[in-house]
Amino acid sequence: MRRWMSFTLIELLVVIAIIAILAALLLPALASAKDSARKIYCINNCKQIGTLTYVYSDNYGSLMPGRRLNPGPNTLTDGWCQLLVENKPSDLFFCPSDTSTPEKTQAGRLLYGQISYGYNSHMLGGQNQDGDDGPVTWMVDAWSAPYNTYDKAAQIDKIKKPSLTILATETAAQWNTGLLFGYYHVYPWCDLDNPAPYGRHRFACVVTWMDGHVDAIVARTSGQFYAADKLTGPWTRAPGNDMYWDRE
């Protein structure tokens, strides 16, 4: 008589338990690998943004892209990101970890400035395309650090310390509402009513510097990006009393 081999209930439960344990061990590693891949993709985006900025500057007499906005509620038909790609929609400005932005289509996000990366426009791009705002100075109470804005875009070859000057960062707006969607420019002072640096990669915020190099700064909240233990000093001031945001 043929005898059929079969698992007992206990043996099945043991096998299921082993599979569950292996899954619990492997899933975090897979999630970490997936996040690392997204971070690498984001870093590549930022490197290309740096390259395109130099290409733009070379084509326009060494000038940086202006902080240009056509009339309308945050419409960006001539925004800095569109200037870099000649008004052609591109996935270059969208981090794969940026999933909280309300506008789901790239065209809609470009139109309303809800891209993943914020341009240091106050320092590099000038106030507006007409150049009639004039220079303005803010004083930040926490460090009494001045920030200058300019009525004209910077000339890339006149930036004194490009390796210490921020070109763009990952950014998020509307901190106080909890939406945290990407935004097209970033403020050089910590104001949670306005766009500020945002770490999407396990609290790491990818930063593009004016010399073209890219790195990631880790902080748990936006305010910590301006704290003294980041970038070997506040984002307001470098150890030599330079300001990371200011083109001079």
C-alpha cells in the first residue's frame, strides 16, 4: 500500500513562522535599498541641475537664471527650472521620494512651482525680471545674520566662493499646514510659513552647490537645517563667517 507523505499542522506552522521571520529580516533591507536608489536618483537630478545652470550661464553672458514669474498665482511659465530646460517639461526637477505634492502631473507641478527643488533665488536670481525691487536686507534674530537680496541676477564667474554657496536644495512649503509639498525656491532663513529645506531621504536633504558638487545634509526637521551642528556651522554662516546662501 502506498503511503502519502504529508506535513503535520505543527510543521506547517513552523515553516510559516520561518518565512515570516525571514520576511521581517529582509523587508527593512529591501526598503533601505529602495530608499538608497531614490536618493541616488535625486543626487543625479541635482548634479544635472548644476550642469544645466552652467550651460545656461554660458549662453547668457555668465548670468544666473533670474527669479522670473509671469503674472498669476505662483505660475511659472518663465520660472528658473523652465529656463534651464527651455520651457520643456522634464522629470529632472522631481525627486522620486516627493510623493506629497498635491499636483500629480508634471505639467501641473511645473505650472504652480511645486517641484522638488528650491532655487536660492533671493541671492542668485535677483528679485524679479524687471529688476525694480532693489536690494533688501533681513536680520535673523537667532544669529543676527544679514541676508541680502539683489535687483539683478548674479554673474556666475563673480561668485567668490562657489563651493560654499548654495545653488538649490530639496525643499518643502506649507510646513504649518502639514502638506509639505515641493516648492520652486527656498528661503535662506528659517521661516516655517515659507519654503525651507526638507530631507526626503531618511531626513537627508540633497544640496547642490555653486561649484557643481552635491551632497546630503541630515536633519530631522526643517529648523535643524539651520542649527549650528549642520554643515560644521549654521547654514547662515560658515566657520569663516561666510554665509552659505549669499553670493558674495
